Amino acid sequence: MKLQLEKASESYIVGVLLAIAGGYLDVYTYICRGGVFANAQTGNIVLLGINVADRNWSKILFYMYPIVAFMAGILITEYVRRKFRYNPGLHWRQIVIVIEFVVLWVIAFIPSGVCDDVINSAVSFVCSMQVESFRRFNGSAYATTMCTGNLRSATEQLFYYNINKDKEARKKSLQYYGIILFFIFGSVLGTAITRVFMETSVLIVCLLLLVVFVIMFIPPTVEEQPEKK
């Protein structure tokens, strides 16, 4: 059972669904939560440095909140992994999915313009839990809430294929590019739905997380069964 849940959590379909969720959340916070990208923290760290250099002290906390929330998400995820790693029922990643679901469900019913700073920090928290928990598909490292590393890996594998004609490298390259395309699809979907339903549109991500939660219970196919040693 535990091996089944572990393997399902690293399946490509889970990566695809979480990439869609990642792209969706980025445009969600940008469109209806104050024009902020909450998934990754590089921009916030750069802007924090700029405001420190300019001695714009009032803006420092504004950029510190999502950074600290992202760190908190990593810490809590690692605590959940350590505490429930050998849990016979739910996989620890499913517990993370439940936490993400609850946080986003609450966010959906807070009107746009109300506590947007706190909400963006909460989304940063959710994204950090997701990126820390789901780091591999089919044995390959990837990210579901940002694209830079995936783009690097996809192009690197494409290079290896062109040099060595390695079909496995080609497969990995296409899978990485696929994750990026689904992230873009998530941003397109998020843009269309968020412009209509605004704050409640984040419930679509809750639905995606629910699907991921259920998928982890589905036994792997014969082709996906681990080799016997």
C-alpha cells in the first residue's frame, strides 16, 4: 500500500495536474490579489534587496511576509513527512494535499482587496508545500510551481538526445516540455476563469488537488509495477 501511494505521487499525471494548479495560482494572485506572483520568491527577494538599498523601510515587511510564509511551508512539509512517513493509511503527501485544499478553500471566500497581503502569503505557503512535496516524476526531478528548472532540464535532455540519440533523453525532454505546456495551460485557464469569478475561482485548484488526492489511491498498472529484485 505504501509503495503504491509513493509511486502514484511521482506519476506523470500527478505532475501534470499540479503544474496546471501552479500556473493557475500564479495568475490568480496577479489578477485578483493585487498584481503579485506568489509561486516563487526570487522576485520578492530581489525587490526586498532594492527596498533595503533605497531605505524604503515601509516596504520591507511587504516583501518579507511571502518569503517567510514560503519558508514556513517548507518547514511544515518536512515535519509532516517526518511525522507521517510510515503512516499505514494516508501517504504524507496526501496530508499535504489536504492542508493545501483547506487553505485555498478558505481563501476562496475572502473578497478581493481584503487582506490581500495575507492571502498572497498564504498562497506562497501552499506553493512551497507543493514544490517541496512533489519533486519527482518517473524518477526525474522537477517543479510544479515554477518553470525555470524544468526548462533547463528539458533543453539539457534535448541536447543529450541530439548528441547520443538516446531515446530515454528524448522522452524526458518531451515530458519536461509537457509540464511547462501544462503550466501555461493552467495560466490560460486561470486567466479566463479568474476574470469571471474572481476570488472564488481558486476553487478550481481545490478540485485539481482533490483529483490528485484520489489518484494516489489508484494501483499502478502492470507496466508501472516496480521490478522485483
